[in-house]
Amino acid sequence: MIADNDGQHLLFSNPVWSGSDSIPSTVIRNITALSSDIAYSAELNENITILSSKYSPTNNGIIQGLMYVPDLDASHPCKKLESAYIPSTAVRQSDLPPSDYNLIALVPWYNASCTKAYLSAATVDPIRAYITYRPDNRSEKPPGVDDKQWDLHDSGAWKTSSKFPIYAVPGVMGSAMMEALSLYSGNVSSVPYGENITAMYSPDADDYVRIWSQIHLATSDTLPTLWVFVLVCIAVLLLVVAAISCLIHYIQRKRRASLQRRVISGEVNLEAMNIKRVTVPIEHIEKFPLFTYNYEPKSSVSLPWPTPPARGHVRSSSKGIGETTVTISTPPVSEKALASPAVTSSAAGLTAADKATDPQPTCKICMDDFQNRVTIIRELPCGHIYHPECIDEFLSEQSSLCPQCKTLLLPKGYCPKITNAMVRRERAIRRLRGRVIVEDSDAEIGVARASL
């Protein structure tokens, strides 16, 4: 809240008494507005300190009233002290019109006990504001309300017990206002420029001129302190949330990058660990070779797998994939050649045959038999064979693992898009595996115990 003060001269009529009835005093002229050169006028727009802003009802943002000095009891100790700071002719309430005009008090702040007495005396008057000053003739703005010079030794209770706003002005301005107030306590003939006023307005001899003060209040552009505090709290909360969010995103990105590196290196098989169903790019599937199925058992000896062609020709199947027709005959193979040594797949971390050497007369996806020298087959790196249309659809839409041996068939260095859900599932599986203890006695029968 911002306040500025200005004083004006008003010419009042003196009430005429007739028995018990009275005619109230009325304002005849605003001398300052009409003839400012013959009247006191002062305006203070800056250097006003608000000591208490409670209980300040305004009329269009203006607090106004006749300026005066509150009266103390004749027996009060401060009555003797005030003569050093307040002229004896300063306007008191008895010098004002008997009508209940609004009042504005002007009091010097020269010690704590006397200030309390003036504040108490002002509460019984129709006061609208209280202006005070330190009688030190300083021109700078008075210090804030928390300064020790405003301490009345009551823990600040005077700020809330006073039912009117309290303003502090510089000492030099307050002294000048008090001096002007002492000059306008008599009738028209005794005030400054009394003869000029009489000549211009022809007032009655008993009429009088008094100082009318106005305090203009303007709400500052800044938000109230409570709203500022709320906005600051919201801003801090948003900053904390943003910082935590950035930290979480950073940690999640690091974990996704770590899982991606381990997937590319073959350390983690997403599908084998049931983390994510991965499919093989169709471009990579088309690189797996095509053959014409050729299996002619002789002397109860089975030929384990299709023989690469020595010569042949290429033709297009229904899918447009190149196929090779094998036209050579295969010599008998001994039963020893049918053995299928088991090896460990480095890509999938699973045990599978290096090359499937058992007879494969049936496609394990559609369960249809292969026809010798007729059926076109696709051979996977693990050695298992399928119809091209069956295995192509299976690998491109359902899984990246061989349907039989679960060998990983993804291209080297390939990794699907890693998500936070995949990271959480992989970490959970890794922690679960870390709690599993396999004892020597149970290892032989494949029993695992989870540590609690």
C-alpha cells in the first residue's frame, strides 16, 4: 500500500446557539482550492512509512478529515512534556466544529509512554488516521515498522489495538505541519492572510479556518505478501518436481543404454527371458538359404539333412524367393554320421545342435510332410528346416527363436527398441536369479532353492 498526504484550508461557519437547538457548522469555502496563494498547502508524495494499515476504511481510496492534536488528561505526566514538542496554540478537538467531522491526528513520537497515551486518547475521537513523526528534523523516509525506535515495549500490541491506520512522516515535514496547525486554531481574523480572506469572502467574524488533510491510498502493483509466498512455494515445488523428473529420466536412459549394450553383445536374450517378444526383420530372414528337399533312405540309413546343390536352376516360388533344386544323388551314409553332437549357442545361451542331423521329414510348424525332390525348404543357421512360408511368417510375426531348439536368429548386433518396462522386468529377473541358491545335493536332480 502506498500513501501520500496533502493539507487544505476550509472555511467553516460558526454555529449559532438558540436554547437547546443548534445549527451545525458547515463548510463555506475551500480556500486552498480557490486561492492557494493565501492559504497553507502541503503535499507529501514520498517518504511515508506505514506503521499499521489495519482499520482504514476509505472513500474511493482517500482517508480525509480535520487535522488536530488529541487531548491528554491535565494530570497526565506527558502533559508537561508535550510543551517542548507541541505548540500551545495547536488545534485541539475543542477548536473544531461541534459536528462529527472525521479527524486525523498529528502527534510527535518523542517517548514510548506518551505515545501510548496519545494513541489511547485518540481512540475515543472520530479519528480516521494517525500521523506521527520523530522530532529530529530529518528529511529522509522514516525506518520500517520493525525498527526499534517504534518499540513501545508491548511486543507490538499497539499495532493491533489501535483501531485506525498509523503513518510516519519525516521529522522536518511533521514539524512543519505542526507549526501550520498551531497557526489555524483561532477565528478568521487571527489566521495567516486573515484580512485577505475576509476581503475576498466576507465571512462572519466568528467563522474560522481549519486544516483539512487527505491521505490518498494506492495499492501497489505487487501481489499481497501471502500470494507472493504461495507463488514462491509453487515455484519451488515445480523446480523440485522438474529436478526429480530430470534425474529419473537420466537414470532410466542410462539403464536402457546398459540393457541395449548387453542385448547387442548377446549377454541378454530378451525373448528367452520372457521379457519381450522379438521378431526377425524380413530382410534377414530372406538371407537364410532355400533348398529342394531331398531325402532317400538306403539300407535303413537316414540322410540327416538336405545336401547343398552341385548344380541346378533357380525358380520363383509363390513368395518370390530364390530356390535351388538339387539334382544330385546322395551316396549311402553310415549310422555314425547321424550322430548330432550338442553344443552351446553363444547367441541365445541355450544348448542346441550345431547342425540338425536327425531326419526331418515334417515341417514342425504346419506338421505337413516334405515331399522328396518336390518341397522347397528353408534352412535356419541351427540346421532345422521348414516350409519358407511357415518359417517366414513365424519369425517375422511371432518369435525370433527357432521353434525347435530356441536358437536366437536375430542379426548380429541387432536390438529392438528398449523401453523402461523391459528394463524393470530384466532387473527383476536378475534380482530373482541372484536370490536362487543351488546346493550340491540338489544340483544333480535339478532342484533350486530360493534364499529368504
